[in-house]
Amino acid sequence: MVERIPDKRDGFTLVEMMVTLAIIAFLGLTAVPLTQRLIHSAQVDTADAQLMQAIAVARSLAMRNPGGLTDGTPAAQIDYDEETQTVSVRVPSGDSVWEAVLSPGIEITRTSGNFPLEITNKGRPLGNFGYRISKGNEYTDSSPF
């Protein structure tokens, strides 16, 4: 009967394990910034969609004009509270009819004018309206009217 001689090559050496771990660590370190950028980009896109929804609600409400307001008088307004990260649509009495809470860290700045954005009974803004939504290095600029 042939006796088996133990082979010293069973398993991995310490050097092979260290090289493998170094490669995995390098791949992990390069993936984190990419993942963070994708998350910020998705949050900016979501905030942009929420602001566009607020504009649609405000225009719809203003054109229904339940208060019978004349042109040049705000029939609805869009407001942004930086502290609570909330976008809201309000009627002239100040009551909120729609709200959305944005992701933490999102910043909305108007590129023309300030908040609140006032909408006439014809669905047009009083004054120019453009905005930038940003988080980290990701941003979007828009002028929906």
C-alpha cells in the first residue's frame, strides 16, 4: 500500500491572503465615493421632482382660484423652509395645502428672486423663477416657467 506524504501546499499562504485582502480593500475604497455620488444625485433628482410637483399643485390651485382673486394678486404660493427642509404650497390665507419633506442636506436656492414664489390665477409666477437644487457636488438648475 502506498502511503500519502503530506503536501505543504494545502490552503493559502499568508502572503496570498494579504494580497487578496489588499485588493478587496482598494476596490472598496474606490467604490465608496462613487456610491456617495450616486446617492447624492438620486436625492437631488427626488428633490427636483418634489419641487416640480409643488409647482404643479400651486398652478392648479391658483387657476381654480377659489378666492376669486384678480390677475396680479397671488392665488397660491410655494414656500421653502430651510430649517425643516420642507417645501409647501399655501393659499393666500396662509393655510398649507401640500407639503413635502426633502432629504437631509438638500439645498434649494432661487437663482432669481426669493421664496415664497407667488402664483397668479393664470398659473404664472409673479416675477422670474429659477432655482438650483444641490447636495455635495451634485446639482440641477431649472426654470420651469
